[in-house]
Amino acid sequence: MIEKFRKYIENQHLINKGDRILVALSGGVDSMVLAELLRRCGYDITFAHCNFHLRGKESDGDEQFVREYSERVGVKLFVRQFDTLEYVETQKVSVEMAARELRYAWFNDMINAGQYKLALAHHADDQIETFFINLLRGAGIKGLKAMQPCNGLYIRPLLWASREEIRQFAIENGIQWCEDSTNNDTVYLRNKIRHDLMPVFDSIKPEAREKILESVNHLASENQLYRELIKEKLSQIETVDGALHSIPKCHFERSEQPTCHFERSKAESRNPLKQLLFEWIRPFGFSFSQCESILASLDGEPGKEFYSANYQLVIEKETIDIFPVELTDNLLTPGLSYSRYPVRTTHALSLLITDNPNIAQLDFDKLKFPLRVRHWWHGDRFHPLGMRETKLVSDFFNDNGFTTFQKKTTAILTDAEGEIVWIVGHRIDDRFKITDKTKTIYEIKFGD
């Protein structure tokens, strides 16, 4: 088994020369065998043990067992104790999810602090059980491919071995371990699959587990190809401008006529379009259940909004836009530069040198300093150049076809009294324009 273990690590490129390995050591048979295999192969290892205090004296016994083993073999051990039930109460999650979130948060801290790779003792039977857990949750190909030998700094050197092979190796080599009494409790989904479902497959076909693993491996390969094709497709249709991600609506519109998306009938196009949309919005925290509502809104009035935890999706007239809910001030403008120069003639209007919308030329004596830049506020009014009456900035935006993102990121330049001087890059206020009585021109440039 040691030779299989070593070859698997080499073939999967899990450990390189000089890597430091943090071993998640629970005290169970899987993690104890993993620890022994890594130690006997001569890898640079450190142990990490979590005490979740869920099984009373049994949890403390596991911790003591791991401490004694680490001391005996001379490997450094880190131990972290958690009040798991308090976390369950405060975060409103299941005990299983609480333990998972707590341990991985700590593992990540350890990885970053010590520059480790984290070795986990998942094996082939865990892989099968995870496949069925994800299947019952309605997962797509990404979930059904289950666990991978290497996921960033997480490695699983035992993913090739069965539970029985691991247990047999422990017995033959005198490796002791702790039995977790909850492993037989079928209240947990994983245990229910392990004890109730898998024996049924074994009775149907002796090599059922082997064939299921083959399917998982096929799904992993197909998922890799699928991801590459989706990435290529999205790169062709997505526009990224700073914080703004945008795709033309036509790529998601259902039609019986060929458009700029898949050439499908309405019925045939529904699922591929929803899947393509989901693959685009997934990284921003949107759910698959939101896709149908988004697609159904494409033919409605522009401006329909959808939210994830940190992002906003807006259906505009021609595009679907995604951007952060909280936009930082530096998105307002890359910078404004200022200069002023005196007018040496009474004909100031003849000195206008540009109609560039990114340059504002104002009457210096009409300005009250300091000038400030801010976001648009609801209810803002100004006097657009050429108009005597005031106009809502929101109406100006709408009249000029501003998208939601443009409204949120267009800079508003105001004077010391809060009066709007310039909708930056678009229109100055008529009250600050240059006239034939202007003595000093104040020029402001937006951008480079």
C-alpha cells in the first residue's frame, strides 16, 4: 500500500520537494493511516486536530489519543477546541455544517500562517458517498464530479483507496485509532448512504463501487472540458469595464429564429440559456433559482434588479449588467485636474477651446470653493447648460439613456454650498458657464 500511496502522490503531483504538509488528524482510522503513510514516506508533516466537543468524554479522549501519538512519533501537533453548539445557535446552521465551517476556517488560517498544504484523509468510499449526497441535493456536473485529488492547497492522497483497504492496512501494521460512535448514526445523510444505500448497490452488482467511481472520474473529465468551453463562450460575449460586467441581452433571449446565441427553438433553448446564464452569474453569488426570473424579465421594462449578497444584476435596455452593491468612491472618477487662466479680452466666449465633454470650462468668480466630488443623490437638481429652469438629475440620466451602473458611478461635482457645478463628463450647470463678462476661466479635466 505504501508504494501505491507514493505513486499516487507522484502521478497526481500532490507533493513537491520542500512542501510542508499539515495533516488533518481526527484520530479515526482514515486520518491515522494517512498520517502514518506520510510519516513513513518521509514527508515534512505537522498535525492539526479539532475538538468540537460534541461527544463529551469521547471527544476529549480523541484529543488525548492524538496528543499521545504525536508525542510518540515526534511530530508537532496543533489543537483547536470549538464551542460547536454555540456556533450552531448563532449561525443557524446544522451541526454538520457548523463543524465543517469551523474546521475549514481554522485550517485556512493555519495554511496561510505556516505556508502548508493541507492533507485530508478522504478515500474512495467517501467519494462515492459525496456523489450521492450531491445527487440528492440536485447538483449539476460540478457537484457530481465530487472531490478531486488536489484542490488548490488541499490534497487527498488516499482518494484511490477503499475504506476496507485502509482498515486492513491499519490492522496489519498495528496502527491504533479511535472509533467515532456517530459513524453508525443514520440520522446523518452520509451515514444513511453508507449503511443503507451502498449495500443495496453491492447486492445488485459486486463491482458497483468501482463502476460508480469510474462514472465520477468521467464526470470530472467532462466537467473540465465543460468549464473550458463555458469560459471560452463567456469571454466572447462578456464585456468587463472595471467593476462592471455586461453581456448583451440577445445572448439569453428565447427565440424560434437564430440569433447571436445558440440556434435553438424556444423549447430547446430554454435549458441551455438558463445554464449559460447561471455559469455567468454563479461567481457573483447568484443562485440557479434566480435564473428563471431573470430570463422571464428580459422582455419587460428595463431596470429590473436582482441581488446576491454582494452584487446587483440589472436588466438594461440592451444588456444585462452586474456590479458590486457597494461601489467605492474611486469608481466615481480616475481623477480631476484643475487649472485657471485669466481672460485678457472682454470676449471670453471667443476663448473657448474645446467641446470635449470631459473638460469643463467655468467662470472662476462664480464658484465657491472648495469643490467636492460625490455620487448622485435622489432629488438632486441642477440647471443644465442652456436651460433656465432646474431639472432633476435623475430625469437627465433617463433622458440620456444612462444605465443603473452609470447612474451609480457618474461623478457629481459640487461647490462649497452643495450646488451642482458639473455632471462630470456630461453637462455643466448653466449658472457657472463662461459669458462675455468672465474674467477668469477655471478649467477642469476628467480622466487622462
